[in-house]
Amino acid sequence: MKSSASLGAIIESQDYDTAMTIGKKPGIVKTFPMHIQNTNKRRKNFMQSVLLLFLLLIVPGVLHAQMFSVEEPERRTRVSSNILSAGPEFLNMSLREGDPFTGRVYNFTEPVYRIRLELPSVEVYGGFRPRMGEADSLNYLNLGANISGSLPLTISREYGIVLPLWLSTDYTSVRERGSQQPESEQFRQSSASIGLGVGAFLRPVNNVRLRAEFVPQIGFTMSSMGSDSGQLASLNGSFRLHVDQIFRRYGLVLAYNYTWRRYSGSDARFDYDLSGHNLGLGISF
């Protein structure tokens, strides 16, 4: 009778600080802390702020792209702004020291293959690790996209300095082939993040361009099946050497990309650091 009275008092008080469900056994009450709801609200507000800030910067970014591809008014020549590149990435993945976890650990330093398509204001990429013989059981897959805008600080035909804004989404999976391990225990992270950095470009001669960007980002990540969520911190660096119009509108691009990601969640199994150096060769069109 006492527990029934207590339960009635809680319902009567309309105390929404705790969501309640009644268990199968009489007298058992499971509670879901309010911080879960607050986390969802914070994420919703975060994404709304991200979209508003991105809209404020996307228009200057488009203007920057147009200025970057136009020469003098009397001799207009639009340079290639689309890039398709591919190449190896030297990836390092490690569980952070000190995390109290003794299960399956995906620590490795291996080359993976990366392909990247860059369009004005949009970039999509993918990475995978092919199987290295019958004894090799490690599987790596990465897919992602960046939407970017930029705020020009100083712009001319020969050089420019901008503040790039990135809105990114990423999916990374690392698992063992043929493993009976439940999906909720595998490293499969989906993330969304935003960052504001600094970038510069230089045109030393008419058909050669140099471009570099460095963008730190913050965001949130969710593991397989929604079993864990947490924060994501990342650093992104890129460098491009363009040799324009080698054959008509087609040019050659040498690309370098640096990536560092830190996953931090409530579950120590997924607290990994990833870093990679990607070298790519591509064409502009």
C-alpha cells in the first residue's frame, strides 16, 4: 500500500522532471533522467543555429567562388571548379589510454583508399580498406559530405584570405569480417559537426593556383543502434595545387588532406582517436 500511495503521489504532482514506466513486477518503477530530453533539445537548438549561421555565410561564399574563377573583364576565363581525386590515406586509429575497457580494441595503422568529389560549396568523399589476404579480417568504411561557405576578408585575382565555414556529416565503420559480435558493440559512428577556420589562395602565374584551408570542428556523434552518443572534435587541413587548362578546360590537381577526430561518449568502448594523411591526384573539370 505504501508504494502504491507513493506512486499515486508522483503522478498526481505532475513531476515531469522524470519520465516513468511501470515494470512487469509490482512496485518496480524504472526512471529515465530528464537530461536525455535536455540533450535532444540542445542538439535541436545546435542544428538550428548551425543552419542559420551557414545561410548567413553561404552567399559570400558563392561570391568568392565567382571572383576566384574570373580574370580581368576584358579577358574572362572561367577556371575549373570541380575536382575528382583519388589516392591512399595513411590512417591511424587508437583507443585512448586510460579508458577502462577490455573488450575488442580496433587499434591499427593501415593504408586505406580514398576518393573525393569537390563541387562548388559541396564535397563528398568515401574511404575503404580492401582485404589483405584470407587472414585479414579488418573492415574499414567511411562516407561523408561537407557543405561549405566562406566569408572573404581580402580578395584579388592574385591572392585572397577567407574564413571557411563547414557543415559536415560523416559515417565511420570499423569491424571484423565474419564476426558474431552484436552490431551495438561494433564501432559504427554517425556524426554531424560545424566549424569555422581560415583559408587562403594564391595565383603565382596565370594557370597555376595554390589553395589551403584549416578548419577545426565540434559536433555530436551517435554509435550503432543508438546505444551511445557523445561529442566529436575534429581538425581538418587541406592543400590543393591546381594546374589549369592543360587540355582545354581540364586541369591537373595535386591534393593533400589531413584529418584528426576524437570521439568521446559515455561508453568507453567508442572513445577513439583517428588521424589520417591523404595524398590524392585528380583532374579539374
